Amino acid sequence: MRIVIAGCKGQLGTALQEVLKEDTILGMDLPEYDITRRSSIEQAIGDFRPEVVINAAAYTNVDGCERDPDLAYRVNALGAQNLALVCQRYGADLVHVSTNEVFDGTKTEPYLEFDPLHPINAYGRSKAAGERLVQMVWNRVYIVRTAWLYARSGKTFPYKIVTRARERGALRVVTDEISSPTYAPDLALAISQLIRSGQYGIYHFTNAGICSRYDFAVKILELAGLGHIPVEPITSDQYSRLSTPPLYSPLRNFCGAELGITLRPWEEALEDYFASE
Ligand SMILES: NC(=O)c1ccc[n+]([C@@H]2O[C@H](COP(=O)([O-])OP(=O)(O)OC[C@H]3O[C@@H](n4cnc5c(N)ncnc54)[C@H](OP(=O)(O)O)[C@@H]3O)[C@@H](O)[C@H]2O)c1
């Protein structure tokens, strides 16, 4: 297949390039390609004539979105709309990657693909707007929501936990933020299966299982050989940050499982993350 990956230098974009290496790929990212400027992507996509465009580009700094919501809307909503308009023009399928943060976290069981959106922070609002816009523009769209994404290429949660444990010798981690860690190569594999299905719709792809940030941190330390580092359990009201994450936001993979697309348990994926060091 001929596939455009927008955000090809990010965690998911990098994993997608690896998983889709048998396909013909055009990678796009800043500074050459800016999804907020349609003119900077339209010509290249038109010349390349992809069957699928995967939007893994986003402004993912959640606290940064709180500081600069206009930038969040520009990239996560209007940038996504630009890609949908280009897909419509050239007849390409669009995979738009979204987040657990489109939900408010007040549910007591995992969120279904069909649950109503109710974001509670600027990042979530911009991502929810992106979902709406791509669906208004084009009908050949797969929306793939994921959560707590991490990879070797990113300085995300596992990297920060290991680094801070080494620097500080002790950690405090919240017990009441709950979701599902997702290893970017596993998400990339699920997306590579989905794009061959023709079954447009909304999908929830995270690694299987549910845990708190605290459980995740303890497992990271164990696998990193740092199990002796003390981790103090705290609640999110004891941890000050600019944005408010949804507290309970696991995503149930109902639609993908119907197609036979499932992801392995998060603990197994985390072992692979450490094995790939
Ligand atoms: N990370 C998570 O925990 C998480 C959780 C749930 C959902 N998601 C979603 O999953 C997707 C992939 O996330 P990720 O963690 O792989 O993100 P990432 O590592 O931050 O990668 C995003 C990439 O997009 C690029 N980008 C930003 N603005 C752009 C623009 N205007 N035009 C073109 N490229 C631009 C970034 O470049 P710069 O680095 O130069 O800005 C970066 O290379 C996103 O849709 C995100 O919202 C992520």
C-alpha cells in the first residue's frame, strides 16, 4: 500500500514506519511539512497518491495545551481537518489517532467507542474537536483512540520514572489516575491490521489490562532493576500540575475485537520495551 505517515518522527510515527516497512511510505513532519498549513502538505500528498494517510501528528504536551489552547486547536483540530480535506480531494482513507482524554474520567467501567465525549482539559478539547472535524469532512475515516503511549523513541512515562528514580532515589506516584499503558509498536501493529479492513469507524486500541500510574511505575522499576527504590502512593490532589487528566479512562476495545484485532497485556509489552534497550 502507499501510505503517508504524518508525525513520522514521533513515538507512534516511528513505530509505524517500522511496522509498515513492506509498504511504500511517505513520512511527513515538522519543519518541512506542517499540517496546520494545508499548502505545505497538499502538493506532496497529491503527487504521492496514497491509499491511506495516517495522522500521528499532534501537539501532545498536555500541560502545554493548557498554556496555549490556540496552538492545541490549530494542530489537533485544524491540522487534522486539513489532512481530512486532502484525503477527500485525493480519495485516500484517513486514520486519525486520538486519545482517552476526550473522556471526563467519571465512568466506573472502561469507556466504549460509542460513549459521548466530554473532555475536561485543553488537550482533550482540541482532540475531541479534531475527531468531530475529520468526520464532518470525510467518511473514509478510522478514528483510533489510545492511552498512555510510550516507546523507546520518546521521553515518556517509563523514561521519566527510571530517570527520576536514578536521580532522586525515591518517587511519589498517583494511585487514582487509572488507564492502560500502550506500547507504540503494538499500537502500530493494530493500525497496520485495521487499514486493511475497510471497516471505517471508531476504535479503542490500548494494551490489554488496567492499572494506576502507581502500578505502572512499580512495574517499570521492577523491570529496570530498580525495585529497591521506594515509591510513595499519593493521590492526584497531592500532585500539582497545570492540566487535569481524566482520573478513570481505560478504553474498552469492543469494535477492534469484533475484527479480531486485539493487543497483548500491558505487562508483556513493557517487558519488550525493556528487552529492546
Ligand atoms: N503520548 C501519549 O501518551 C498519547 C496518549 C493518547 C493518545 N495519543 C495520541 O497518539 C498520537 C501520537 O502520539 P505520540 O506520542 O507519538 O506523539 P509525539 O511523539 O509527540 O509525536 C507527534 C509528532 O507530530 C509532530 N508535529 C507536531 N505538530 C505538527 C505539525 N503542525 N505538523 C506536522 N507534524 C507535527 C511532532 O513534532 P515536534 O516533536 O517537533 O512537535 C512529533 O514529531 C497523537 O495523536 C496523540 O494525541 C498520545
